[in-house]
Amino acid sequence: GQLHGAIYQGGGALVGRSGGHGVRGLPAEAGGLLEALAQGERLDHTQWRTLLEARTPALAAEAAQRAAAVRDRIYGKRVFIRGLIEFTNYCKNDCYYCGIRHGNRATSRYRLTEDEILACCRAGYALGFRTFVLQGGEDPYFTDARLVRLVSAIKREFPSCALTLSVGERPQESYAALRAAGADRYLLRHETANAAHYRRLHPENQRLEDRMACLRALKALGYQTGAGFMVGSPGQTLDCLADDLVFLTAFRPEMVGIGPFLPHHQTPFAGEPAGSVEMTLYLLSLVRLALPAVLLPATTALGTAAGDGRERGVQAGANVVMPNLSPAGVREKYMLYDNKISTGSEAAECLDELRQRMQAIGYTVAVDRGDFAGISEGKV
Ligand code: 5AD
């Protein structure tokens, strides 16, 4: 009903009427759908699928241009940085795609001490970081008591900084305790909104409903909440991606992480092909158009898949980059996929290189918390 407003008249061509192709040589229906998105309309599954199927270089360029304009209007030509601290690579889960899965006995495991983590934050603060992201596998060593202590210590020493957690699925009471201790944001990619695809990517004890319940709990607790997914993971179809877009536009997370799937040689998906950089960029643009104020990183996976992935991500509508602030000695142990980069503009200590690269495409790296600029929903 309300999905079809004045702009998009279900299946009709709005941009031009010249035999299926509208202005700028775009398929008329896809052009109309981009326009509908730009007008704030919500698309249904079929419409998202149409837009995904219609992807051509010209349509992707049009989407990117519109997405960049939306991002510039809300955030300006500023890119936010987050210092990523990968503090443990122990994980009890066995996600088929992930290099630090429990079943990978060849990975050498580490966990940082509270002092080491605080030292990372100090180094990051001096470099200009005002958001720290604590990311780790689902490591039972980090009980609520230990994590609450850690969060409290970071917020006490850096009260002007935002703290983001990315430590997977936990009980609601755990999320509540961490929020009370001062955590501001939480990243938990939904991975795929399609139940059959979720089962293809995870063992049976990991359930999409649990993941979704966690995301709802996080949002209700007032976290700026991040969802997201990989592009081109085994078994993913355009229908799966349409499901992801329907989910994201209903849930309206403050942050969305999207990167290409990249194989890791010690996982069940070792022989699977990598996801497409172009499709990833197109999805970044579509998500920016659907959720104008979203905090959208040009991810490490995108930067790994293409040397200029960060720049192209920003040009497609992203406005966040998350350089690695982990101690140099552990970086190569946090290998979610093969060849994961952690040098150059990917490294926190090389922030100047990132600054130069962003300046070269007309953007500046912002030294502030970089909070969500829209109206957060779901708060109780
Ligand atoms: N390729 C790309 N991204 C991956 N992730 C995990 N493994 C891979 C991989 N092989 C992503 C997941 C996870 C995030 C931390 O990293 O989406 O949520």
C-alpha cells in the first residue's frame, strides 16, 4: 500500500518513456526506483530485486552520484575514523566463512590484556581517534565482569570518546550491563536476512532468530546499532540481497557494514570465489539512499579486494573508515579471510596516508566521535 506512492507507480516508467530506457540511458524502471528511493519511499522485495538485477555500470554510477550527494548533504565531505582494536581471536563459533572459527586449529590464538588494550586507546587518541571499536571473536574468557571492567576503564580515561563493541551474541542482560558501563555502539552484522542462506553459512546451533533478537535488544537498549552482511558469500542470490535490503530498511540500524566475501584457505569455503567489488559498491549506494543518515564504512574487506576500495567506497556513499589499532604483533593473527590488509592507510599509525588519499578525492578525515546524525529509533 504505502510502498507505492506518487513517485513510483508499481512497475511504471517514470524516468523517460523511450521504449524501456529513460534519461541517461538507464532502464526506465530502475531509474524510477532510484528516484523513489531518493524521495524517501520504501521499496518492497520485488522492487529491490528489480534494482539489483538491473545493475549496469551506468546505473551504479547514477546510484553512487545520488548516494554521495545525500551523504554530503547530511555529513559534509567528512569521513569518520574508528580505531579498531581486535582484542581476542578466540571464538566458540564455527561460521563456515570465517578464518578465526573455532574449528580452525591452525590459527594461533591470542587475547590482549586490559593494559594492552588501554595502551592501544592511548596511542589511538594521540593519533586523533575519538571512537574505539573493541572487536573480538565470541570468547568465553570475556565474561560480563571482565568486559564491564574494560569498558569502564576506557570510558573513565577517555570520556570524550565513543566506545563501540563488536563481540557477538550475548544475553540481553549482558548487553544491558555493558551499556550501563558506558558502551555507546554495537556492531553485530546480521550476515544474511534469508533463513535458508543463514543455515548455509553457519552450523545448526547458530540461528538467524537469535541474531535478530540480539539486534532488537541492542537497539532497545539505546545502542547505536550496526547490522550488515557480506556480498557474494556462497549460496547468496539476488533474492537474498533483496531480503537484506528489506530487513535493513525495516530495522533501520544506525550503522551498516558491507564488504565482499573473501575466502580463507583454512575454512570450508576455501575454494569459493570472492564477492564482487562492483556489487559491494552498488549496495553501499543503495543503502545510503535508503537510510540517508546511516554510518557506512568502506570496509577492510573492500580495501583488501581492491587497492582503491576505500576511495571507491567513499565515492559510492560510505563515510567511515576503520583503521587497525591492534598491536602490530597480533594483526596477522586476526585473519578473517586470506590476505586481510593491515598496513598503509589500513594502519592507524599511517593515518597521514589515509588523510592524503581522502584529500585526493575531496574528503577530509574528521577528528570527532562521528555520531549518527539521524533520529535513532527503537529506544525505550
Ligand atoms: N570474508 C569477508 N568478511 C568476513 N567476515 C568474516 N569472515 C569473512 C570473510 N571470509 C565478516 C563477517 C563478520 C565480520 C566481523 O567480518 O561479516 O561479521
